[in-house]
Amino acid sequence: MRLLVAALSLLQHPRAERPDVRAGLDTLYGGGFPAAAAYFAERAGRDSTDAAPVTFEASAYIWWAAALENDAYEAVRIDSLLDVAIARARATSPGPAHDFWLATALGYRARQRDLHGHSWGAAKDGKAMRDAYARVLAVDSSCTDCYLGLGVYQYGLARASALARLVAKIVGLGSGNAERGIAYMRRAAAEGDLARVEAGWVLAAALVREAARDPVQRAALERDARDEVARLASRYPGNPVFQRFLRETAEPLP
């Protein structure tokens, strides 16, 4: 019976026992974007059924583009990698692992499509991501990593443009809730596993955006965002994206 319980527990935690992914993510978040991309590409070549390394190879290029402040950098490669990751995830047996990696890859692709002005595709991927993470949580309520994607979903819908809201309504996404989205991001940033660093970064970006909308709470929100990124930069001082954020949001000397 004990062995059966242990086996079921492992099935319900698709992110468990992935030291290979953790090692690559530490390189990525440390600012070693080319090395991380190469690492994940090598891992992806070892197992043509594993969606995780292809997903994070795409993520490495996304972070690399952010460091270069060039949204077009390797955009075609990123799209291709995410298509492969989604195909790999869809080809696996149904279950929490299938849904988790499918949702994660879909979330990245929704982000890319939205970044490049493809609202319809972004909305469709966002809906599929939401549904897949919901299936994971129905089986594994401890999946705190799931709350990053769900938080971005809720926040993004709440703060979307008029066109994006129209598309979301047609697709059936709903209207979103900014406060709930930020709460979900906070949870992933505080309790997440593989998604903790990215959740902290996305949370900081959302807080900066909220600060621009709320003059009364602006100072507190900006301070909260800076504190979040300062924690990330303390752990990963070599990440130029974090360092640039801290320089740009530094409080002026008296």
C-alpha cells in the first residue's frame, strides 16, 4: 500500500524529480542565456517525447531577447520550439504531466502571440492553457506552479486592450480579474517550484503597471516591485534583465 501511495503521489506531481530542468533554469536565470539554450537543446535531443526541455529552450531565447531589448530576436525560432513542445505534450498519455507541460508551453506561445500582435491566436492559446492548468489542479491542488499561468491569464484579461477584450469574449475567455491575477502571481512567486523565479519577475512587471494606474498607491507598488526584483537579483546577480530593472527604478538621491 505504501508503494502504491508513493506512486500515485509521483503521478500527481509532474514537476517532481527534474534536476535536469532545475540545473538549466539556474543557468538561464543566472544570465547564461546562450548556455541555457544549448543545454536545453541537448536535453531535448536525448528524448524526443519530453516537452519540458524544448519549452525552456524557447524560454531561454525569450529571456535573451529581453536582455537585448529586442522582441524580434529569434522570434521564428521561439515559435518553432514552442510548436514542437506543444506537439510533444499533446502526444503524451493524458494526465497531470500531460496537462502541466501542455499548459506551460501554451502559456509561452500565448505570450509570444500577444507580443507580436496576434490577439486571436493568443486568446485561443490562453483559453487552452487555462483549461489544462485547471485539469492539473483538479487532481493536484498543490500545483503552485500552475498559478503563474492562471495569474497572468486573469491579470492579462483584466488589463487587455479593447480589441483583445473583444477577441477574448468571442473565444469565451471571460473578463479577468486583476487583483486575483496578482494574488495568483504572488502565490507562485512565494510557493512555486520551477515557476518561482519567473513568477516573481512577472509579478514585478504587473505591479509597475498597476503603479502607473494608481497615483495614490504608486510609491508602495513601485517599492513592492523593486523589492521583488531585488530578491531575484540577489540570487542571480548575473542576470542583466534584473539589473537593468533595478537601475531604471532606483530612487533618486536626496
